[in-house]
Amino acid sequence: MGKVRTRGAALLLVALALACGLAGLAGCSGENAKGAPASGEALRVGVRSDVVGFGYLNEGTGKYYGLEIDIAEEMAARMGYGSVEFVTVTPDTRKDMLANGEVDCMVACYSIAESREKNFDFSPSYYTDASIVMVEKSSLVSSIDDLKGLTFGTMAGTNTAPQLALKLTESGFTSGEALEQTEDHSMTRFDNFRLVQMASYQDLSRALEEGSIDAACMDGAIAHTYLNADRSMLDYVIDTQEYGVATQKGSALSKPVSDAIQGMLDDGTVAALTDKWN
């Protein structure tokens, strides 16, 4: 896990801001040159390839499936694009790929957050989710209090880690003081628990199965991909998430994207697509 350095009761928000990369990205503002689509032009949309029901790539067929895939296709059609080019993004790569113009927009389980709105524009929310805590049934953990002194795992590059630490602090589970942190910020030790951040949801799921973490924390939409008969979700909500379509800050695409999503909300298209995939 790398060399550990003592933080001496480092402030919670400072530690988690470093751990989760909440600092703003430089050079993201400015007008995107992409304007109205030319005839037959493809819209490049960043999507997830590993979230069943939202964005999932069938490697056998090479096709993407899920709610966000359908939303992206309908949105692009309403904006006048001839087709959609789907590009796989991950929590680690999605910010840079959008900022660098590798994708035109993202429909990728990307929650609307104040820290992100400094760098990107967001459409109205098309889906509301809750981040949850998942455990192995064999652990006999049945409540959040049973996890005192144990290890929580989250996905690096998401908002779940800071949201979890703040919720646990507000509820009195922890004092909120970060006592130790690895140099790569992958592990932070607090008074009553450890917080580990991993590179992928597959790693997080594997760590839960192997017992190197005692609880896996993630959006509920994503958790269903990794839920099985040997696991359960605690009756505990870390925070709610509002998913929106992200575009570059000040992009010429921002308003057309927002207008398309708002139209899909108003005429019931989003609701119908959500029902299709529930």
C-alpha cells in the first residue's frame, strides 16, 4: 500500500479532498468550438461499460446497453446528430477525457456536485440514486455501528469517500480526524475506521469477498452489478446522487444538451426509459 506518513489529526476535509481529487481541473473553461452538428455527424459520448442497467458493453457483440445508452441516443437524435459514438470512460479517466475533448459529453453515472460544477456544465438530473453500504452476509454485520474499527472501501475518483466520512462524522460514528494517510492517498485511517480507495469496482468487489475490506460503498445503481446471494445492503444511505449529462464548461453543447434532457423529462421519455431498465 506504500509508505504511511503520520498526519497528526489532519483535518477531515483536507485529507479527503486530497484523497478524492476534488481540487479543480485547470484549463477546462472556454468555448468549445463544436457547434451545431453537420449532417450525419456523430456525437462522441463518454459512457460506462461496467454498470449493468446503465452502461454495459457486451464484448461479444461490441454493443453498449442500458439506460444511459438509450438516453444518449435519444438526446443526440433530438440535437440533430446522425449517430452516437460511444467511448468507455472510468471514474479515473472521465474528467480528463471530457476536459481534453476526447468525448463531447458524458452520460456516465456522473453525479452533479458543486466541486464538479466549477469545471463542467451539467444538464438537469435524469436519475436520482443513493450511495449505499454493501457487506458479506457471513460477516454478520447488520448495522453501520457493527463496522466500528473495521475497513470501508470505496472507488477512487468518486464522491463516495468524502460523503461517507462526513456522514459518519455527523452521526457521531467518528470524530472526523484523519490520523494517517498513505502517500498515494489510497488509505486514510481515522479513529474508528479505515477508508481504502481502489482502482476499480471489480477490485472493490474482490476485496469484499476476500475480506480485506469489511464494507463496500458505492452508488446503488452500481451496487446491483455486484450484489449476489451472499451479500446484503445495510439499511443506511450515505448520500443521494443526481446524475446529469456533463459537458465542457461554457461549451456550445451545454445548452442544447440541457434542452434535450429537459425535453425528455417533460414529455416522459426519461421516465419511460427508466421503467424499461428497472
